[in-house]
Amino acid sequence: MNQTNAISRQYLLISDFDQTLSFHDSGLVLGEILGISDLRERIEGLANIHLVQQGGELSYLLLHDPDLRRVRKEHLVEVGKRVRLKKNIDILSSLLKDLDGHPFSFFVVSAAPEEVIQSALEGIVAPDHIFGTRFRYDAASGEIQSIVRLPAGYGKVAVLEELRESLQISHERIVYVGDGSSDIHVMLHLNRLDGLTIAVSENQYITQIARRTVLSEDALSVLVPVLEEVLGWDSVRIRFFFETHGFSLRDWSKVRTDTITLCPAGMPAIAAPEAAVI
């Protein structure tokens, strides 16, 4: 994705929300508000039977679980206010507007309820730059009636393509940041078309697909592979960039780990954990 910087180019950076810009799934916060202690287990149980798109489990439960039928829009807004965000998302959003003369349009595409994301990122990301799960509510009771849009799995690919076409941006100028299984489809799609994919977790399925993996509690960390892979900067220039904006880039290490299990020939092989690229 290296590009010459002589001509200003527009780029598109799309980020997931839960555990990408935040530390925990918004569903867990909703469970705390409602006093449902086993909501995590309900979500994981639904994921294990593959009834819905990966990442869409909470939305399915909001429609069908009797304990969650009492959820209203105000509950989702409150979840957003309580979600613990990663540091410096506001600075990331600001810096992306002009990186070495190149504007990066910043969008959030996530299976989390749209009200949660908009509430959590209020004043940081404009509502029209947020694509979350959108519900249709009963006008009288406020109860969730149906799902209008669910950006999970292939649904994220569809949103990415809509944004790409509306902004007239080629695939090699798109960056996608995600953390889990719900991001697999969009990462595979973008990798095939020379975009940049960045994982921000140690999820073994994602780290083997993403072109880069960055582990940090600071949202600004994703700029490192962007500056390297997209703008072609070296480490000296990247460190100077962060220092210019008041940050010292410390503990920047690149490690490839191969996890290997050997056994005597003829013995049944023991499945080894998948290797992660960091």
C-alpha cells in the first residue's frame, strides 16, 4: 500500500467498535444495567450454535430473549455512556483528517447497537460516520420490533463497499481495524484487493488474516502500521511524528511467534495452538 506523497490522496479508515475502540463488549455493560448476570453465557451459547452472523448475537437476543424484551432506546444510550473507551480516540479522529497532506475519512462499522456507539463516541465521531445495528422501535411502547440493518460478518463488507463507492476510493486506499471473528469476512475481502487490515487483539483467527497486528490500550497505536504501510514512513519519522504531537513511542516491538509441538513419529499428533503474528 505504499504511496508516494507528492500528490494528496483521500483514504478511508474503518474501525470496529467493541474491543477495538472499547475494552469490553457493550452487551456486558447492558447485562450489568439490567441485572442479567449470565448475559455473556447467553451470547456465547448463541455464537456456538452459529444461528446468526458472528457478532450479531446480542441483536438476536434483544429481539427474542424474554429478559431483554424490556430494553428500550434509553437503555442503549446509557450503555454507551458507561462503555470504557480506549485512550485518545478523539486525537486519532483529529489526526486522520490530515496525515502528511492526505485526508483519511474515519468511519465506525460495528454490530453493536447504533445508539450505543453514538452515545459512547458523542463529540468524537459524527453520527453519520457511525454504522451500527439499527433497530425499528414500536412508536407506542418503545419496544424493539425488528432489525433494519446488522453490520456483522458479510454485512460489514456491504457497508464498506457502500462507503467506498460514495467516496470514490479504490480498495488499496482502505484501512480496516478489527478484533474478532465478526471481522473475518471484511478482512479477507480487503486483503484480496490490496487494502490494509489491522488486528487489535490476539484472537488467533484474526491475527492470521490481518496484515498487521497491534496490541495497545491506546487507539493512536493503529497509526503506526498506517504510517508504515500506507505512507511509507520509516521508524525515525514515525517516532518524530508522535513526539511532535506530545507522545513518546515506547515499547515498540515486532515479534513473530511460531508455536510448535513435536511428537515421535507414529504417535497421534496433538493439535497445537495456532501461531499469532504480532
